[in-house]
Amino acid sequence: MSVQGAGSVLLDNGPASAESKTPRFFFDLHVHSTYSSDSSLSPKVAITKARHLGLRGIAFTDHDRLTRITSPVPEFVLVPGVELSTDWGDLIALGISELPREGLSVPELIEKIHHQGGVAVVPHPFTNTPLPYAMNDRVYDIIDIVDGLEVTSPKSAVDNKKARKLVEDRAKAPVGGSDAHSPEMLGTGLTVCKDGSVDGLLRAIRGGITGAIIRK
């Protein structure tokens, strides 16, 4: 395996496979900065560490806040994002430019996200016991309209295997994010995409053709 460009890895499994030589770009799509009250991870430190890890980009998904930061270098991508609090559990919006208004139901939120050209992802969707941040069985009510599920949550109560099975069964996008609130957690969950641009990443999530890995 060799590194090619910023945030991509070129997989070389032999001359016979063209697919094996396709670049893969890595994104952490669930990162909380100090603009979330429970995070100690500053945007500058997050970007520095992500670049050190060779990631193509990250999404700052602060709680109910769009964190607008310009990337320090053109080859590193900052995906617009937010983690929205709902009555059902948390919902991540990626690729939006403004927050949906308060008081919307989860299906209405997803519609508004799509109207902005964004994608809706359910983070930490299933837990072993009911917890306020997890949608659990409510996921099935929106599985036809949501774009993807996070399958790399570091939370011990989260059932990543159940989430991964559902995206496979329903041809939805597996999404990787670390839910980082501190520097050491960043990059432990990653979305893998063949396209390194924001638009390409969003298209891949809509099409259910991303990958997701847990990085130890």
C-alpha cells in the first residue's frame, strides 16, 4: 500500500486488477470542535491532526451549530456539517449551508437537508439500551429516505454490527466518523470514497457506494 496525494491511498494488489489501483480518499465525518460545549478539540488541532493522519478531509458536526471554517490548504477538504438534536435522537446533516428551522419532525428535517443538496446520516443509530442520542427502532421509520448510517461509533453502548447489516440490507451508505471530542479520538472512524471532493463524497453517500472503517 502506498500513499498517493493528500488524503488518498493507492491500493495495489497486483497487475491484474484495475480496481485495486483506484485511489481511496479518507474522511472523518463526525468531529466535534470546541464550538461544542463538551469537546476539547480545537478546529486548528483537529485539522492539523487530520492532515498528519493523511485524511482528505473532515466534517465538523458540532451540536446544533454550523461551524464555518475555511480550509488552510486547497488539498484538505472541510465538509459542511452539523449534528442536529431531535426528539428521536441525533441526526447528522452534511453539505448544507444553513440550519433547518427548529420544530421540524425528523422526516421534515431530512426533506430540508435534501432540499439544500445535503445528505442525512444517522449517527450511533442503535444502542444496547435506550439512550437519548440514539434513534434505535425509529431508524426503520426513515430508512427509505435517510442517506446513510454511521457504522463506526466508538461508544461502547452502540451496536455497529446492527447498523452495518441494515445498510447492507437496504443498500444505504455506510458512513465512518469518530465522534471525536478530543484529539486522540479523531480519525478512529473513517468514510472511504473514490472521489476526494465534497460534491463527489455527497454523491457517493447518496448512491450508497462509500466504505467505512474503524482505525485502531
